[in-house]
Amino acid sequence: MNPEARAPNEDPPRHNRIQKADGVTVAEKYLARLCEKSFLSLWSYPGVYRDQGKPQNGGHGKEICDLLVFFDQHVIIFSDKHCQLQDSGDVGRDWQRWFKKAIQKSAEQAWGAERWIRQNPNRVFLDRECKCHLPIDLPEMGKAIFHLVVVAHGVSSRIRNCFVGGSGSLMLNTGLKGFDTHTFPFYVGDLAPQKTFVHVLDDDSLHTLMSTRDTISDFAAYLSKREKLLRGQRAICATGEEELLAIYLKNFTEDNEHDFVFPIGPGQVVDKIYLPEGHWEDFHNSPERIAQLNEDRVSYAWDKLIEKFNYYAMRGEQHFVTGGGIKDTERVLRFMAREPRWKRRYLAKCLLEMIHTTLPTQRSLRVLLPTDVGDPHYVFLLLPTVHAKTDEEYRLVRRRFLEDCCAVAKLEYPDAKDIVGIATEAGTNRASRSEDAIYVDAREWSAQMESNARMLQKELGILTEPVRVEERMQEYPDMPVGEARMKNPRNKPCPCGSGKKYKHCCLNKQR
């Protein structure tokens, strides 16, 4: 546990307000807003540039990609293209022309962006003049995981016209490998097997995916598993992205992670999976999904809290920040933003419950234990304002007390490695509310620190009689823990592509 980087009365380090682009076209603006809502403003950057150093360009940089998202070791490059699919009467010819403009060209831009960022991670700028670097560091390139996403607009309405009742999503066929093989309308496969995989989304699939996997952890995990599936040995055909997504969301591995788990019996060899329409509709209308959406509503309070911290950090208006400035802030918020949607539900519920049950004159403290290995310990503190003479005095006392609470939390939970502390005012009857967040690397723990923590615990009455509450969390609330979840319905077509019902095919073979 490190002491404060600055003296209490020293002015916090300031930086200029971080100005981000908003996209040029309507499609780019929509993508920027969608990604910022899901991935939050500190990790999502539209229209980043590279410096070229060429006089003929007037000193201006060149755009690298339409949108860049980076978080932990993940780097997501979005290439966005709006090109309306024409209707000349020859759908094959219309498709091939549209494919080259909307998909092939965007994929080449994405590969170029990846190449530049890998080779020049310190030469990525927010502005065309290339004067403003990214405010936080890209991941170490040797450990970076790149995801390339092409968003191709202008085709969904045509798909719906051709396939009445369909979703409007592009169809998938992993048998298509290379640009030259993409001649059959509305099917997309692997654009270039020898290069980084490119995920191709259209208007409909973009909206479905971004509204379902709407945290950076959930989205990156889906892209990773999707790439592994579509570049695996088994051929995959799907009538739309939503059908693939439904399989992913319905099923879990033995490690309780979402994955593309298909009902294939032991010893069965299936070299091709076909996903017809119906999986997404069944999932979307299932009681488990409905219960999940209802429970998830509270989780967006966690997003708002992160984004409130982001807002003041991006504007350079934080009340207090340690010597590392916005990079220190990002380190704290990264733990909070790393939480997937279902864990945010629990965190938000706990914090809001404290706020609504604590009187303005009361102090309240709660320590939330990790759900999984690698998760942080959270320390939530509500501190009354009644004894403070000024707001400045109150904020200083609260921040110091939050540090003390984190020290005692380490004392009570010796296995803690990462501790995130969040503090706010006690009571709900407030016109405005302030928040503090700190991070403690609890791996550093000496005998002296332990002695100090014991003294603080006794003198300040911190966690002297802690009440331990065991709470089970699960993504689909109505499903008992440990049971198989939402497997393929018995009377639906078997995903192996045999044309038989599941109960008469792979399910029967497993018995």
C-alpha cells in the first residue's frame, strides 16, 4: 500500500480537456455513440490519426481507423463503411460490387490500422494535426490481442426484402475463404485466412451484438470465441449473426464461461454445423432471458458511476488525483469497467442498497469479496457530512478514511491482492453527490502495515464486528446453479445439419 503521491494541500495535476472526434458520416457518428455507451468514454476513440511527416499533406496526419477501442490487452479496430446495395435486377452483380466497396476495402483499412499500431504504438493521435496523443497507454504490443471489426451498412434492408421474415443479418459460411470466393449474395466467411481475422457485421447484427454484449469484457470475450469457432476445423453455416449469438449465450463451458457449445455426443464426429433460424427467437423469448434483462436494469447504475469518473477525468476537472494523473485514474476505473454485465448487476445493487438504507447521519461500510479468481475486493463507504465544516475538509477526511478502510480490509482478508475503494455521501436526500475511488495494490504488505491497520481498526472502529454475507450470483436468475442451462430445444432442428429434430438426432445418440 503506497502513501499519497502528493501533499494534501497541493493542487492536483491538470491536463487539457481531451477532445475526441465524433465521426464524419452519420454511420460513423452512430458507431461512435454506440461504442462509447458500451465501452465507455475513456477506452473508445473515434477517428484516430497517424503522423506521416510528409510536407505535401500540409503537416496533417492520416486517419488510422474509424474507431479504436482498447482495454487491458485487447485492441479493437472498427472500420465503418456506408454503401447502399444497389438493385439493378442482377443480385449477384450488385452483391459483388457492394462487397468490394463495403467489406473488402474496409478490411484492408483495418489490416493497415493494425499494422501501423503494432509498429508505432506511440504515434497514434486524437487530432488531424497530430498534437494530442492518446491520454492513456495502449497495451504492450507483444501481449496485445487485436480484434478487427468491419461494419458494413446498406445491406440489411435488401436482405429482408429477399428473405421475407428474416432478420436482415448477413449469413455465415466458413467454407468461403478469401475475397474471390465471396460471390454468393449475402454470405460472408473468412476474408483472408493468412491475416488477422475480420469480423463482418451489418446494421442489424451490429445492433443485436452491441445491445447484448454491452461491456468491453463481454464483447471482447465474444469476439475471441467467435474467431476460434469460425477458424476451427468444423465448418459453420448460420442464417444470421443472431443465431450464432444465441448458441453462445445459451451455453456454458465447464468453467462457467459462455461458448459455442453444441450438443454432440461422446465419440460423435461432426464436421459441419448448420444453424437455421429460430435459435435467437427461442432464446430471446425464454423465461431465463426475460428474467436476466429485468435483473440487469440495475447494473447500468455501475456504468453511470464509471462514466461520471470518466467525465471529470477527460475534462481535467477531478477534485483530487494522484501524481500519475489520468493514467492513475484509468488504473482504478479499469477494475470497475472490467466487470461483465451480470457482475455489475450485483455491484450496483449492493451500492444502491447501502445508499437507500443508510441515514444521512450514519456511517456505513461494506466489503465485497471476489466472485472469481483475479477479481478485486471492493470496499464501499458511505460517510456523513454533518461534522465537516467545508466541502473541501469533508472530501479530504473521506478520502483518508477510505484509505484506512482499505488497509483494514486487507487485515481482515489477507488473501486480497487488489482492493478498489469507492466512497460517497450517506443519505439519499441530496441535490448532488460526489464520489471518490482509489486502488490499493495489496500485494505490498509488511509487518508495519499490518500493525498500523490493527491500530486504525481499533481507534476508528473499522470492521470490528464484520457481518459476512454469502450471496450466490448467477447470470440467469431463474436457473438453479449447477444445472445445464437453456440447451437446444428437443423439437428444434439439430445443429449438426442433419435435417432431423434434435431429439431424434444428436440427443438420441447421447442416451
